[in-house]
Amino acid sequence: MPSKNMLPKGQRRRTVKHEYRATRGVEEITPPPIPVLEFDEVEEDSDAVRTFTADPAAANLRLDLYLAQALPDISRARVQLLIEAGQVRVDGNPAKPKQKLHGGESIEIEGSPQPAPLHAIPEDIPLDILHEDKYLAVINKPAGMMVHAGAGTTDDARNRGTLVNALLFHFAKLSDVGGDLRPGIVHRLDKLTSGLILVAKDDSTHRKLGDMFSRRQVTKTYLALLHGHVKKDDTTVNLPIARDIIRRTRMTTRRADGRTAVSHFHVLERLTTAYGPFTMVEVRIETGRTHQIRVHAQSLGHPVVGDTLYGAPHAIPGLDPALNLERNFLHAAHLSFTHPQTSKPMDLAAPLPIELESFLQAIRTNSSTIE
């Protein structure tokens, strides 16, 4: 009896064999990457017109898709808003979002590709302040808290619950170097990373700290739990980091135009557990690129536990679901530097937060340590 899924008798001769033979041995052509556009950061006039020529690699791409790839720091939705507002022209004519490019067109963007910055507002949020003087403060940031406001649908959604909101409530004065949206912020931590972060209270301190970071005179050490057993006790990853063109929330080490990034991994402990192998590492970073430790850990084949964006599983097989992490097992544990105003040596540490300690204790049950 014929299967219910078979074609009618007169249509069974159709085959894709000839299509397979036609493509057999033919390699898939990978389109060339879209070069990233870089506008002069000192050009702050909101009415400025930025003009550039569409790269040949833009041929057959929609205008909005091309601009989103050529300007990786802004979203495709933001690009479409610029086009709909009449702020983008192609060869002198108003652009359309679905407009196809041929490459070589003259494109103009009027005004800043970025949305207008928000003015951060004070908000009564508890802070764990490990050090404070009249020049600076060191905060132990919890996981889940953004450092400052980011992109969102409304100003209210973008400007609530951040570290900056809390800082403005607790401190009378913060530096203005970072602008209205980032007062006091000298460096950042990912939203799902906990630990130590430096805050400047005046512009002089901010600039001196910024110079110290650029000269690598601030030592930042993290604790991380990685999947698998890292073979070498000490490993240095020196791979440039850039934004992933396809998955824009990710960073990657696979682009030639990435920025220099150096991370030093030191194994503290290798664990063989009922839930799989893990390695506790200490990571010292020389640079501070976005997602640096997370993407460098992935490049080693050992993603950070809980970091599903870079390859970690969403749940640990066999582990009580209540104990699975809703954050990355990554913690900025130690910070040392010379105080920029008093020249006093500063050495601060923050212990693992309770959720990371509880997770570590849970997987240690019936586990063994490998030296």
C-alpha cells in the first residue's frame, strides 16, 4: 500500500539529482565583509552631514542592512528611523529603507547616527561602596545592573535602575568627562558581571584614571568558572576583538579589523564533578574590550559557565534547576592602582557573591580536584 506521504503516481519521477550534480564540487561563495565606517568623534554638531561612498561589497544589499553593518554600533531599527526621518540621501535623493544598492553610491547622513544622549537622573538604589574619598569611589556592582543607560524604546526604559542612577543619588558630585549619560564612569562591567568598578568624582581624577587605564597602570583581576578542563596552567590570549557583523549582540575574534585585546588566564583549580568538568581560573586583562574575557574564553574552547551568548549551555545537566545560574560566572574580584591624587597604593578585593558561591558548592558535591 503506497505511503500517505508519497506523491501521486504521475508525479513520482521528479528528482533533485540533477540539481545536486550541478552544484557538486562547487564551493559556496562567501560575500566580502562590509568595511566599518568610522566618523570623526569630535564632530558633535547635530546638523552635520556625513558623506561617504558605498563600498562595492554593498552591491545587492538593502540600504538599511548595509548601514547597519557599516555602522555596527547602532541598531538596524535606528538606521530605519534615520531613513524614515529623511536624514539619509542616496546620490542626493531621499532614501528608502528597502532600497537596493549597487555599490559606489554617494550616501549622506544628516545629524548624528546615535540617538540624543539621555540626562541620567538620581534613583534610590542601594550600593555596596568598598572605598570612598573626595576624589573617587570603588563600588562592588551586582550582576544584573547595567552601568549606564543603553538603547531602548523610551527614555524611561533606558534611564532606570543603572549604576549611574544610583551614583547620582548617593554622591553629591561626579565627573562630567563621560557626559550627561555617564557621569563618573571611567570603565565598565557587563550587565551580568559582578564586581569592582572605579568611579571618579571630579574631572581631574577622571582624566588621570583614564590615562592610567590606557597606560595599563590599573590591575584588574577576575574570577571565572569555565566549562571543561583548561590544559595549561597559564595561557595568554592575544586576539583582537570586534563586533560580530551577523549577531550584533556578540563580539568576535574572527575579524581582521578587531582591536587589540590581551587576557592572561591562570588555572586555580580543575574540577571533575557529577555535572561535568570545570576549571576555576583567575583572569588578568591588559585591555578592556567589550566582552573581552567571555569571547577569549570561548576562543579557548572553554566558555564561561552561564554565558549562553558564547556557547555555554542554558542548564547544567543533572543539576537542580533552582541552582542553575541566571548570570555569567564572572566576577571582577581584585583592583589595584596608585591613587591618582594622593599617590597612595590602592588594593581592593570583593569576594564571590552568594549566588556564585552557592553554585560552586553545589557542583563540588561528589567532585574531585585535579592538580
